[in-house]
Amino acid sequence: LSAPVTVNVNDVTPPGVKVLAPVEGAIVPNAVTFSVDPTDDSGITKVEFFLDGVSLGFNTGAPWEIPYDFSRAPNGSYVFSATAYDGVGNVGTASVTVKRDDRTPPTVHVTSPASGTYLSGEVLLTADASDDSAVQRVEFWLHVPYTTFGFKVGESTSGAPWEFTLAASTVPSGTYLLYAKAFDIAGNVGDSKSEPLIWVTTGDVTPPT
């Protein structure tokens, strides 16, 4: 019999990583699941997920996927990548570039004051705003009827409830149309001009005799 022979097997082959979703160049919705299919003869011990190089977390077993919320992400291109580790320390990677392209404006309407209100003292202006993405701020505007002139009287950036306390003494005397504008994280703007008109007055609006 010949002497025993010791054979060292050195696995230097990195894992294969295939991106399952989303596909390259996809325009992504708010909720996305980044999923991959890693394979290796030595088995997969971990997959770490990244967005633009920032770790989103890792899995140590199937399913090899991670959710991501784009609702607060500005429009633009983003790179998902995944790094897979096999049982002997080899590393394989894969990536996919996706696009955020939100063109839908928020909806907004003024909830108070009611139309016909006379503004005096401190007046709480409130509005409801919604968007398929995230509303960033709401502005309150007064428009001079039958003209193209209007001016902003305040804004809210703290989230719902969207409200601003207006000092009526800071507004020139007159009759105005009150409306709101809402801005989302992608830069889209919606307003309440198509809503029922909200007429307000302030100051001395009594004509001279």
C-alpha cells in the first residue's frame, strides 16, 4: 500500500449573485423589495444589502431580500448592491441601478377658516395635504380677487396637522381668496385653487360715505 496522500482543496471561487428584483433601469414605486439569488458550492453564509454604498442590513438565510421605502427619496438614480459571502470567506457582488421619478403633485385643501370669515387678532390657518410620496411643507396664500397678485402669509413644515397662526394685523385691509400649496419631497407642487373658494376679509373694508 502506498502512503496516505494529503490533498488540500483551496476554494477561491466567489459566490455568484443574480439580482432578481428590481430590474436594471426600473422606475421604482414607494415600496421596493431588493432581492437576489446567491449561489456557491461552499454555501452562502450571509448577504449584505446596500443602497448607494450605505448598508441597509443583511440576511443569513433565504429569502435573500430586503425592503426599502422610497417615499422620502428625491427624484434621481440609485444603485442597489448585494455582497454575498460563502462558507470559506469568498465574496461575490451584484448591483442594479434604478430611478426614482415621482411626477404626481400632492393634493391639499384648506380646512379653516371657513369662507366668509373676518380675520382679526390671531387666526389659525389649517389644511389637509396628502401625497403618494411625502409632503414636505404646506404654504398658505392670499390672492387678490380678479388680479394675478397673491402673497404667501405663512407655512408649516412640521408635518400634519398642517397649520399656521396668522396675525391678521400683518395683512393689508381687503378681501382675499385663501388657498394652500403643498410641496412633496420630489419637488412636485399642488394647490387648492380648484377647491371651493374661501373668501376672507380683514381690516377696514367699509367704503367711505
